[in-house]
Amino acid sequence: MLRTECDRGGVEWRQPCPVDGVTREGDGWRVDTPHGVVRASSLVVATGGLTVPTIGATPFGYRLAAQFGLPVVPTRPALVPLAFAPDALARYGDLSGISTDVEIACGGGRFRENLLFTHRGLSGPAILQISSYWDGREPLAIDLLPGIDAEGWLVDHARKDLRLDTLLAERLPKRFAQQWCAAHGVARSMRELGEARLRGVAADLACWRVLPSGTLGYAKAEVTLGASTRALSSKTMATRDVPGLFFIGEVVDVTGWLGGYNFQWAWSSGHAAGVAA
């Protein structure tokens, strides 16, 4: 489909074609390649970010921005799974494949989505979403019983001989409920724990704090955070101080949520630049 549209638009197709260098030449641009020199009045950089290096992702766009004096925000993976710290991995690493509905918050972001345990840490929509807000230092705050009055529910069962992990298994995956209770020292009967302790348990369920050891990197990320928008026109994607130079798509520091927003940004910014160029 892309080739067909290029043919309709009179686009000259050179692929594969490495770029050896880009220089300003008068009022236009010179692009040096192994297949010869390309000259143009406008240059649109649509090289993507660092995500999924196995399909050719490189920092070329960021180097080009720096070459022409554009500010470049440090890059990092986004929409990416997070790794457990060693102690949490030892506790929960065998839960790979288990998922549960949570509400997760960090760095000003908050999402109600599914959380998925993996053999290395946490993934699923909730984790991918919040990873764009995680600064590498602040713990994640995870509500394990979103939309439920956890304190009222637990206290209502406070005088029963039912074990807490058995009760939690009514709303959480059984194995996770068992291991979470063991980790918090509350794998006992409701009657034994008593109302005061159960209120504390409810608070912990509403805010399970997890500090990941890091992300799973660009190989597992869906997008890249970084570069900058400060030097670009929001209407045309043109650089304000370098005439005829445009940056679009993921190479720009615009990152959307899951659900097609990043595709939409790529197409919309590309259209804006294409019309202006």
C-alpha cells in the first residue's frame, strides 16, 4: 500500500539507502548516500526512536537534531514492561501469566487496567501505561481491589475463622493472594488478625507499593521518550531556527497512551510537515 501511494504521489523510492551525511547547502539541503547525492529544499526527519533495535532503530534522528543545534531531551523506553527487584522477583516470579485488574498510579499518571505478572517482573496494559510516567526512583502505587471498599469488606469478615488469603482469592488470583499475604505476614485467619490489623491490610491492598529495578529496555518497549518539541512549530513540525528542517513521529518527544495514539501522532505530524514542506 505504501509503494502504491508513493507511486501515485510521484515519490522517488530509494530503499535500502543509508545516509552518510546531511549538510546545509545554500537555502536547501544536501544528503550524501552510497547511491549518490540528494538535494532538496526541505528535509523531513521521520527516523523513529530507539525502540526495537532488531528492526533497525538507531539514534540517527537525535544525532541530526544535535548537529543542527536542536535541544534533545535524554531518551528512555516507554510503554515498556518493568522488572522486579531481586526480592520481589524471588517472591512473585513464579506467577508468570497471571493477571488481575488494578488501578495504578505514579508520577501524575493513573490508570485502571490489567496487570500481568511475567518471569521478569510486571507487564500488561496497566504497567505499559504507567511506565511512561515512572522516573526510575518513585515506587508504583497499585490498588489491588479498585472500586471496592476493602476495609469494609475485610472488617465484615473479621470474626470468621476464614483465612485472609482464602477470602482475597475471591477477588484476586489465588496464588497471588497466597503469596501477597505471606509477604506481608498476614497469612492467617481473619479472627486471629482482628479488626485493627485488617484495617492496615486494607490500606496495603489499596496501595501496594512496588519499586521496579528498571525497565526491560528498548527491545521490549513500544515507543521512545525523548528528543524535544521546544524548537518545533506545533502547526508545521518545522524547526523554528533552521529553515526547511522538519521532525515528525517518534523522533519527537510526544508519547501517547496505548490504543493507537502513537500511530495517530505519526500520521498527523507527517501530514502537517508534508503540507508545509
